[in-house]
Amino acid sequence: MDWTTAAILSAAIIGGASIMDSHLLSRRLPSLGAFLLPASPVFIALGLLLFHIFPLPEDLPWHITVLATIAGIMRGVGILTMLYQLKKQEVSRVIPIIYSYPIFVAIMAAPLLGETLGQLQWVAIILVVMGAMMVSMERNLIGNEIWLRRTTLYLFLTGLLFAGADVITKYVFSYITFWHGYAFAALCIASVFFIFSMRPQTLRDIRDIKQKKITLSMLFANETIAPSAVILSYWAMQNGPVSLVSTIVASRPVFVAIYTLILSYLLPGFLIKIPDMKVFSVRLAAILMICGGIAIIYLT
């Protein structure tokens, strides 16, 4: 398996995880804290297990540990912000807006990591990002035109957090493996989740969850499967250019849109609302753009 295939598989898996996260946050859990607190032990267990199986090199420079921790915290805060938006809005709009971050990765990777991209690869990045933004288009409730939902400043900052985390992670992979990278990220993400959610109100929310066994089982299963996508993306990042890996991983809106359409017919009410078919035609065009961008990356 090459790094492009690994990145595509990562996007497909994390797209499915995003759908489940959106279902849990919008339909089953009373608060974001009730999602984050039970998920934290899963990340802690995975992080500690990986550090046990793959010990850090004894001669590891201290600044690599610091940078890996900073990248993990940035990723944790980014995920926290993204989940907060998933609690408020439709998943097929939130994910594309945030996942325009490969542009930032490409811009930062050139001076910081010395990565160089050809003209076709820049075209591919632009195609994927523009396609991801088009997937977030929706029908105006007043008129008939289709418009792009106005994003807030902190959503773009979330993209910057993900971009910065990817660039730093790529740098530390010169000293540690992708297993170590995920272990750092898992422990940092768990810490961010725990700090945000550990409060009396969260415990009351967890106590009041309806169908608690089913809901928590779904949450634990999803948070156990989702790390495989991150590990795949880290492996791809270690073996390929971070700017192109981030671009492919950011194609997850393709899978989110496809999964959303399928679920809207197979399981009505599973998500917040059924997508408008005319809007989905725009999303289909966006999907073709994203696939074209990925094809360019694969062929170059």
C-alpha cells in the first residue's frame, strides 16, 4: 500500500466516523461534554498501549517531545471546536468548511519543511479545497439560489490549528515513528477533552442519557474505529509530502456527502435533515472536482 491509498482510506473511515459523531451529538447526547468525557479514556488507553508497545528512543531530543505535545494539543483543540459545530449544524456543511486547511499546510510546508510542489500539484490542491467548499453549499430558505454558508473566524482558526499540527507532526517524524506520533496525539486529545468536559453538569448529563447502553456502546465503538483513520493518515504523512497527504485526507467531505445521501434514504432521521437534491447536484460536481484533484496527486 502506498501513501496515497492510505490517505484515501483514512478519509473514507474518518468520513464515516464524522457521520456517527454527528448522529450522537445531534440525536442521542444532551451535551458536548457527555460526548467528550466518555471518549477520553479510549484515547488514553490507546496512547498508553502504543507507548508500551513502541517505546520512545532513548536519545530522543527533548524539543521533539515538546513539539509532538504541542501538535497533539493543537489537534485536540481543533477537534473540540469541530465537534462543537457538529453539535450545532449539519455535518455535511461543518466538515468542508474546516477542511479547507490543506491550503495552509501547503503554504507552511514550503518554507518550514522545504517541500516543493509542481504546478499540477497546486492545481490538485485548489481543486480539492474548492470542491470541499462546494460540498458545504446549501439552499437559501427564502429564495431559490444556492449560497455558501458564511463561516465564522474561529472555524478558519480551527483549520489553521489542523494545518499547524500536520506540519509539526511531519517534522517530528524525522525522529519518531507514526505510532509514536499517534500516541502523543491521543494523550493530548484526551487531556483537552477531559479539561473541557470534567464538570458536575457533564456527569449529570451522562446520567440522564436515554438508551444509555446503546448510546455509549456506539460512542466507544466509533472512537475505537476512528483512530485507525488517524494512524493511516500518520503513516501516509511519514511516507509522503504532508501538503499532498493533508489534501487527500481533507477530501473526507466526499464520503460524508455520499454517506449522508445513503442514510437519508435508508435511515430517515438518523442525521439532522435530509439533503436537498438540487443542492446535492452541486455536491456531486464538487465530488468530481475532488476526485480529479486526487487523481492528479496520484498520477504525479
